[in-house]
Amino acid sequence: MRKLKLTTWNPLRLYRGYKDMSKRLKEKTLEGNLVGEGLVQGGIIIFGKDGKPKYAYEEETGSEIPVDDIVAALNAVKSGKDEL
């Protein structure tokens, strides 16, 4: 389990990052809650047909998920490639 880590201690950058993230959530009509472990981060692991992990993406809080990269990795695994 990975915990959230700060990339800066600058209060102005933290505030700006919070505002940017809040704007993206509002644009996507997503709502959050204060229930659960808010500091635990997730990610995506893509496994090959052999059951071994081929690609991994670790979540970075406040950043968009790189959908194009994940789709490219899925297509690579589907076609049997080990590298993008």
C-alpha cells in the first residue's frame, strides 16, 4: 500500500494544485467524500496472457490518468508485444 507523498512544501503551490484538482473534478461532475483512507494511492497493472505483469501505472494524486498510454499498453499486450 503506497501512501500519498507531497511533491512540495510550498503552500502556494499546494493551494494552486488543490484548486486545479477541484476544477477538474467539478468539470467532470465528480464528487468526493471524506470516508475511508484518503492517503492511500492506487494504480493500474496490466497482465499478459502468461499471468505476469507487463505494464504498471502508479497513481499520482491530482494528475490525470494517461488513458492513451494505458490503451497503448493494452493493445501491446493483446498483440503479444513485451514492449511499447
